[in-house]
Amino acid sequence: MTQRGYGGPLRYVQGPGVASDLGCYVAPLGDRALVVIDGFFWDTLRPELQSALAGAGVAAEFVRFGGESSDAEIERCVAAGREAGATSVVGIGGGKALDTAKITAFHIGARIVTMPTIASTDSPTSSLGVIYSPQGVYDRVVRCGRNPDVVLVDSELIVKAPARFLAAGMGDALSTFYEARSNVESRSKNYIGDSYATTVGGYQIARACHDTLMRDGRAAYVAARDERLTTAVENIIEANTLLSGLGFENCGVSGAHGIHDALTVLEPTHHFLHGEKVAFGVLCLLVLENRPQAEFAEALSFCRDIGLPTTLADLGLGDVTAAEMARVGEAAMMPTNVIHSVPVTLSARAIADAIWTASALASSVDSLGRPASSH
Ligand SMILES: [Zn+2]
């Protein structure tokens, strides 16, 4: 019988103002912390957090995150963590700051606390970290061996960030269920260990992620643009962070991320956020797997309503050539690409044709699924 496995963070806490409780969550993990904090918050948030930690009896050493989760940056943080005798590493910022903190903790054997300041990525909950070159080019994924001990999500902080980040997070979260389904149908392994199948719980979390987006995504986007913290915004922060994070790690990713990765061979895509490109990848995946038209229409209208790209032109690729798209198809076929967990036979040609067709369909179908020329 196949073994099934599930993993996740020990604690997840979300709400307005929870950042000021940081000390209460870090203190049980030991009395010395290394805090890797995004430079944007060095002057604003750091003094408050330093006193919150001191008040809880934690001696904290703050490191200003350099902007890339590179080998050099991780070495710098590891040295600072060893010097401070850190028992825990706290990451505060976007996905790259959190990944640097998680990988640093892995190297020095410390516990992990993540505190995302935007809801555009599902790094906060996972045990995986990504390393980039100092120039920001993807290098490799590191398995940190454990998920964060605590994920602390201050929704007041997140709603103050530009709404584009929340929308991008929804694009990334939109892929979670469709990619989970690819993996379940192809009986692929999840990311919890080397050989575990998906649990019923893991798959239902991915489904809940999708349902929450469809129910609350549009209302959350409108509210977040004016920095209003509604229940819909709280639900979407949870969907983007907890549900999407647990969903992808416990079920696996597939073609939306695989096509995202392959599209990065074309320079114009570098100007878009991860979740924006993944959103377009979702449309391509639905074509590649030949899913019902109603599913495509649902995803398309959702992306349009929250300002996510749905066509090649939206990603700066309006003039892409057949030769360039053939390169994308070949990049997607590389053995290391995550696309191989789709339950259909793949070729570079089939992938390129799915990308062309998703873009053409998005251009020719209105948000109700009717041909655009009919009205
Ligand atoms: Zn993603």
C-alpha cells in the first residue's frame, strides 16, 4: 500500500496587530533570536519588534535583508546567527526574505518563525526555500527539513501593501487546486518527503483554497485597494498564505508553475510578479489538460476582475515569435521542470500550442464564456 504523508507549520496565527505579540511566540523557542528583516521595515517596524522581543526576554540580533535569497546572503546570515548563538531565526518580509531565514535556520539548527509582510507568496508555511543568483536568476530549491514553528501574519501590515501583491498572491493560490488535481490524477508524490502520496486532508485544503478565492477574491481586491480590512480580505490572506501553502506542499505543483518557469526564458516576463505569471500558467494548464470550457471561463473572468494577466500580450509577449515559443516549450520539457506531473502526454509542441491557445481563447472569449464577437 502506498504511504501517504502530510506536513505543515506547528502554529499559524493571523490578525490585525499580531506583530506586536512576536515576543510571546519567539520566547518559547529559546532566548536568542536572529531576525532577518526586509530593509523596507528597518526604520519603521524594527524598533517596535526589538522592544517586543526584549519584553519577552529574547535577545535579538537584527540583520537587514539584502534583497536576494542568494548563497552569499545566506552565508552572511548563517555567520550572524552562529555569532549570536541564535536558537531561532525570524524572517520578516516577502518570500525571498523568508526563504533566506528558513535556509539560515536549517544550517544552524535553529527553530523558525516567519512573518510575511505581503500576501503574494506561499513561502511562509512551507519547508522549502528557493536560492537565486545575486542577480535574481533561479538556482535551486532547498529542503529545510522542517516547516516553520510559527507563522505570524499581521493582516494590518499586509493590507497596507499595494493591492497588486494581494492579487498576485491570488494568482499563485488559483493554481493550487488545479495543480493538486494534476498530481492526484497522475498519482505523483507530494513535497512532504520523497515518497508520500497526497492525503484527503491535503487535497481538501487545496479545494478550500479555490472555493475561498471564488467567494471572496473580488471583494477582497476592491477592499484592499483602499486599505480596508474586511472579512473577505482576511479570508484571502489566509487562502494565499495558509491554504495555498499547505495545498502546494501537500499535493504538489504542475503545469501552471512549469509554464511559469519556462516562460522566464523570455526576458519581458521578468517584469511581472510570480503570481501574475502563474495566473496565466493556470489558463495554459487548463488548455493542456483539456478541461471543460466552464472551468477556463471561471478562471479567466476571475483573473480579469482582479487585474491579473490572461494573454501573452498582457505579459509583454504580444510580439512573441514561433521560434521563441518553441524555446519555451523545450524549456518546459526539461526533466527538472515541474510540469511532468500533469496526467497527459507532453511534448514541447503540445506545451507551446497550449500556451498559444490559452492566450487566443482569453482574447476571444468574454468573461461569461461567450465568443467576444457575439455582443
Ligand atoms: Zn507559486
